[in-house]
Amino acid sequence: MGILYLVATPIGNLEDISPRALRILREAALIAAEDTRHTGKLLEHFGIKKRLTSYFEHNKIAKLDSILEALAEGDVALVSDAGTPAINDPGHELVRAALASGFDVRPVPGPSAPVSALTVSGLPTDSFLYLGYLPHKTTERRSKLQGAASQPYTLIFFETPHRITNALEDILAILGNRRICIAREMTKMYEEYWRGNVSEAIEYFKIKEPRGEFTLVIEGKNKEESEKWEEAKVMEAVRKELKAGKSAKEISAELAERSGWSKKEVYNLVHRDKT
């Protein structure tokens, strides 16, 4: 009986593949790939000639039996287009089927976009919640964000360039003006990490056109957010900031982050105090 190996592959820079991953790919009787063309280029780069079969979202059920049959004859390596298999792809269903059939399943650790972005975010790494891609539709996206809004854990999402601005606006509306790290094109030529708060990120992408794939790492709900400040406490903070010479825009952005009030609510209080 063969072993099902979950082989992590580079998320960009080909130097990130491990010697063990290359050995397993060379020795496996079959490689099950999310995209055989993409994996074919990876194998060609490292001089590996191996039988490939596709295994992705739309054929995952149809391919299970043939892959399990291959496992009965020898080792099978499962790879995704990038990173660690079974994270945000149908690999977990193959893992379940292999285990149910009595096969051994082992990881070949390596690159992982969510963990890589988390480690360089500057946000807490002791506990985190990975939620994959945010839904396409606004209502569903906001609902998913609402479900995570009360969690104290650092949140990790994937997002595409044509939806990131809308996603950030929904994050601001549901989660508030939290700290965020936006990782773009990790380990690739145009690798970039942007850090700040959500409202600043929205302004940033109004100037710079979003390109590439994004991983968003967002601060979890902190203790100060657990209870919304009383109006008197917000007003006290507003007056203190006004005395320091800060503008209404600066005050509303800073206090919204700490008080549990929206940016607009704080802004209105600032102007009310001025009159």
C-alpha cells in the first residue's frame, strides 16, 4: 500500500521548495495536481518526469476512485497550484477518503501563504483564524465578517485585486478601523507588504491600482472593543484631542479604532462639540 503525501510547493519563489519535497515528487508513482499545466512547469524546472493526473474542485468526486486505486499500487503526491495542499482547496476530501480506505497520509511541510503573511504582519501570532476567500457578494461577505467580528483572534483572508477595495470597505463597516497588514505577491518579483489601519488602506488603494493576489491579516477584537464607550467618555477623548490640535478627520479615525463608535459617529461628535 502506498502513502498519500501532501507536498507543499512554492507560492512564488521556486527556491522555497524543500529537498524532501523534490525527492517525494521524484519517487511518487503518481502526482495529483490542482492544475497539471502549472505543476508540469514546476516539474520541468526541476527536471522531474512523472505521471500527472488532475484533481480540482470540479472533478474531485470523479477522481477519488482512480487516485485510491493508484494508492493501492504505490505512493501518490498531492500538490496544489501554490503552497500547502488541502488549505483552501478540495485536498481535504481526498485526505478523508484515503484515511477511510486505510491509507497512510503524511505532510511534506513547506510554504503556506496564510502563515507566511501572519508571521510578518506585526499582529499577534499566538492565535489566529483563517477564513479563506471572502464571498463575492456584499451581503454574504458582510455576513461572514459579522460572524468573525467578536473573535479575539488575528483574522486572515484571501482577496483578489478587483474586489479588495469593496472588501476593505465592508471590513471597515463591520469590524471597525482595525490594524491590518496586506501582503501582495508574496515571494514574487513585486512582493509588497502594506501595514496600517483599514481606513488608510482604503485611501491607499484609491491611489495605487490593486494588482496581484492579496492576503489580508487583520487585528482581532481587542479588550477595549468589547464594550462600546459611553458617549461621555468619547466626548472627553474628543476634547482632549481637539486641545492637542488634531483635525476632525484625525480624531474620528483614531477614536473609532478604540471606542467602538463608527468613524462617522465620532466625526459628528467632534463637530457638535465645536458648535
